Amino acid sequence: MKTRSRSRALRTPGGLSLRLDLRAVVVVGLFLATALAAGVALIGTGDAHIPAADVLRTLAGNGTAYQDFIVNELRLPRVLVGLLVGASLGLGGALFQAVSRNPLGSPDVLGLSQGSTAGALVVIVLMSGSATQVTAGALIGGLVTGLAIYLLAWKQGVHGYRMVLVGIGVSAIVTAVNGYLLTKADLVDAARAVVWMTGSLGGRDWDQVWPLLTLCAVLVPLVLAHARGLRMMEMGDDTAAALGVRVQRVRLVLMVCAVLLTAAATAAAGPVSFVALTAPQLARRLTRSPGPNLVPSLCMGAALLVTADWASQRAFGADQLPVGVVTGVLGGGYLLWLLVTERRAGRI
Amino acid sequence: MLVDSSPVPRAEAAPAPPTRRAARALGLLLSVVMLVLAALASIAVGAKALSPDQVWHGLFHDTGTYGDVVVDERLWRTVLGLLAGAALGLAGSVLQALTRNPLADPGLLGINAGASAAVVTAITYFGVTSLTGYVWFAFLGAAAVGALVWFLGGSRGATPVRLALAGTAISAALYGYLQAVMIIDDSALGRMRFWTVGSLASATHSTVTQVLPFLAAGTLLALALARPLNAVEMGDDTARALGANLDRTRALAMLAATVLCGAATAACGPIMFVGLMVPHAVRSLTGPDLRWILPYAAVLSPVLLLGADVVGRIVARPAELQVGIVTAILGGPVFILLVRRRRTAQL
């Protein structure tokens, strides 16, 4: 990491100034471009192949009726869900990692995904519920788990490491419950549950897009408004408090947002593993900028998920392999590499 | 770092007073009695409850009545519970001493997950069907993950958080792999979903005889390591000054833990938290001397495991709750309690 800063300060005539990291801006631009390009490619991929130019024309409203149906009704919602889920997971992961001050403190490790899974499994196995009910169950499961972790870790405030360890304990309990639900199910329900548990974008429609979009529209600005405090908190609670940050309040608000984002994303697409863990880490490495890197993580998450889905569709055929398998295998490998390098640097 | 307030084993510093030793021996005897009771309960309780004389009849005057058949069925399950419980308790105690880490547990450190992933690979891709075949895969997986977690967790400088995180992260990765296998292969899902939660239900005579040699070897090795591990617990410098061979002790302790966890996991699937809860409880009874902790853990862990198994049979009657689920539901809160009790500065 270079010591010389590449950031510039933007000054307005009114006396406002804004620190602008050129590299970060370029990287965010690249992430967005990648996400959109992968999105267009993903719309064109499938049993009926559509060239990218036709996809763009159809999105602009000038396609044939046939293309219009495939693009706007069938595949666009799937891509939008992918983008939104990826963005939510990326941002949620960045928040968790910043608050726990540990690169491994992501929702996958802390048991939030398992909590959502438990909620979904209850609906699938015990009630044989519809897709909408599964989504609701997953949302409730994730929120309850997040609340439980926060309350159990509370002891005159929430300390990052204690939260991580309590999360690990909660995760173990919930995983056991999930295993039990899976053994109770008959094989058809179990297969459905396992596909859900892997995380898939197959068969997503506009019903999943709108709630997620609304939630992101509310939560993302809220998170960014508190980002300044979060940056201070990376120096430690005491320093942050001395600099005027209300540590516990900022942490509570950000945790609630992170839990909501993760739970909503998991409810929409299942617990797609490792996006929340890898996106912030990759973003931080590419922007080379200190701090929580919230916006880059968000864009990185979206790019990562849609690209992974596209790769899975191209390599294994339409809807053969859920996207969660791809992110799981790639993310697992990346995790090992991360553990080795972070250990060498003594940061874990 | 070990966060126990008095990490110096008192028995090493000065011989324990005779009354204390007598109390410990008496405690051990009581534990054995508890173990016998737990074993009898495990034979008697279930979908078909048996009276004590029916159990007696089945055990010692087997004439093939209905009750005797039930006893036969449950006997092997109980024996496996005894063996696996002792193995997990010993492995947990050894790991806690070895890593000087109060939160070390074979399940938490990902060692069980490593063994599971290796076994699932063996069954699905190599067509290994016999327990003696895949127990070697289990050893391999357990050893690989154990070494990896130890290395990633920072080796000598390992902290509880680092080790737990490294173990959980690797478990998460392996869990993803297991899921991928189950999605690709539906028949694997049918078989695996029961095995991956940890259960004693499928135990038979052959299961027990196949893992017995490994478990016996691991148990003897672990018990023999009590004295050298006592030295390791005092810190590297003190141990060296006392003439302990640190590297050899560490390697043997890792071997013992791997064999015990690997064999137990191969026989009954991954079971969490037994290796965490029992050594903690035992330590508060006996003090920090491993020469007492290990025998106590070997006797009391099966009490917990069999107890959990019996509870699992009662609460979900006539179906049953797998023992791995019961131990996780019991052990998770204990773990959280331990985390909360420690001073935050050290976590």
C-alpha cells in the first residue's frame, strides 16, 4: 500500500469540500460497467439466445413482441433480482466486516444466512408453503437471528469480537435445527429445500424485484449517511467516541440496516454464499483505499453475483446449476487464500 | 492465550493433599456410576420403553423374547455412544490443552467438518461403502483441516477468536461443498442428510467393531499425553525449562485428536460441542491437572452424549431427534455463555 494519497479534494464556492479518491471512482465505474454488461449478457443467455444489441433495443422498447416477452417478462426480473441481491449482500457484508472489524465477520459466518434458511425450511418442510410464504419465512428467520445475536452479544454495549463469537454459537444451533428439518422432510421437499439453501436466481419475477428495490432505496441512503461514523469507528471505539461519534447508536443503526439488507437478499434468492464475504474484500483490494468502502462493495457485490450467474448459465446450461454453487466454490477458494494472506499480515 | 485465571497445574507444583486426591477418586467413581445409569437408560428408553428387569433379562439371559431383541438393537447404539462420547470428550480436552484455548472444540474448529467432507467424497465419488474404508478418509480430512486451522489461526500465537473464525470459515466452505454434492446427486442427498446431522441410530455390531481399534488407540495415546500436556499448558518457556519435548507432544496430541475425531465422525457423523462442554465442566471439578481431566472427560462425555440421545428419543416420540442436533442445541447456549463470561479484553 502506498503512503502517498491519490485523493483530491473537491471544493465548492460555498465552502463545502469533499475528498475524492480518483482510483476508487474509476473502480466503482468499472464495477458498474461489469455488472451492467454481465446483466445484458445474462438476459441474452438461455434456451432462446438473444444477441446483446437486440437485448439493448428491446430494453429501450423497440424489440419484437417475442423478444419483448422474453426479455422484459422472463429474464429482466431475474437480472434485476441478481443485481439487487448482490448489491445488498455486498453492502451488508461490508457493514458487518467494518463493525466486527474482522474480514471474516460476514453474515455467512455469523449465522444470519442460516437463520434465514431456518425460516424458509420451516415454511417448506412443516407447512409446504408457496414461494411467497417461503420468502416471508426467510425474512423473518433472518431478522430474528440478527436480533438474537445482537441481544446475546450485548453486555454494556456490543463488542465486535464478542458479536462474532456469539454469532458462531448461534450459527451452530441454527445449523442443527436446519439439519433436523431436512431429515424430517420427504425427499421431494428436501430437494426443494436444498436448492433453496444453495441460493438460486431461477424463476424470479417482478414480485421479488419491487420489495427489494424499495428496501434498498430506503436503506442505502441511510447507511451512507452513517458511513462517516463507521470510518471513525475503525480506529477503535474509544477514539471514535472521543471524536464525537455516538458509537453504540451508529453501530445499532448500521447493524439493523445490514441485517435487513442481508435478510431481504436471502429471502429473495436464498443464502447465496460468500458474496457478502468476498465483495468487500475484493473491493477494498481494488480501490486500495482504507475505510469501509461501502459503495465499491455494493457495486462489487452486484457485479459478482450477476457474473457468477452468467458463468453458471453459460458453462452448465440454463438453470442446471444454481448460482450459489458457483459462488460457494469460488468463494471458498478465495476464502482460503484470504485466510492465508491475512494471517501473514496479522490482520485476522 | 489461556484465559483461566490459574493456569498452573497445582498437582505439578506440589503433590495434592491426600484428602483432595481421595475426593477426586470418589468423584471419578461417581461419574462411572452415572455412566452406567446413562447406559442403562439408553437401553431402556425409546419408542418401546422397557422395564429394568426386561433390560436385565435382555443383557444377561438373552432368550430371544421381544424385549431381548429390543435390548440387542439398542445395545450397539449405546456402546457406540459410549465410545464416541469418550472420544469427543478426550479430543476436546486435548485440543483445549494443546491450543491453550478455552473455546477449542472438534466441531467448532472444523475438524468434524473436514472428516465429513472427506467421508462424503469417499462415498459419492470413490464408491467406498464400508466404514473401515471411509474411516481413513475421515482421518485424512480431520488431519488436513486440523492442520489448516492451526496454521491459519496463527499457530503459536493463536487466539480463541482466530481459531474459532478460521474453523468456522473452513466449515462454511466445506458445508458449501457438501451442498453442491447433494444438489448434483439426488441419491447422495437421500443418504447424506441423515448422516450429516450426527446420529447414533444406525449403529450395529459391525460399526462398533470397525471403529473400536482406532478409538482405543486414540484413547490410550490421549491418556498417555496427560503429563506432557500439563507442561505445554504452562507456556512454551516454562515447559521447555521443565524438560518437555514440545514439538513431539504437540504432534502426538494432534494425532490423538485427529484419530479420535475422525473415527467418531466416521461412525456417527459430525457431533458438535460435546468436546467443548464436558472438559469445561470437568475443569471446574478437578482443577487444571490433565491427569484428572482426561479420565473424567472420558467418563462424563459419554454421559452427556447418551443423555442427549435419550432426550432426543423422548422429545420427538415416536420419531427421534438425532443426537448431533440435541448436543448442538444444548451446547450452543453453553458456548455463548462462555463467550459472555470471558473478559472482553481477552477476546
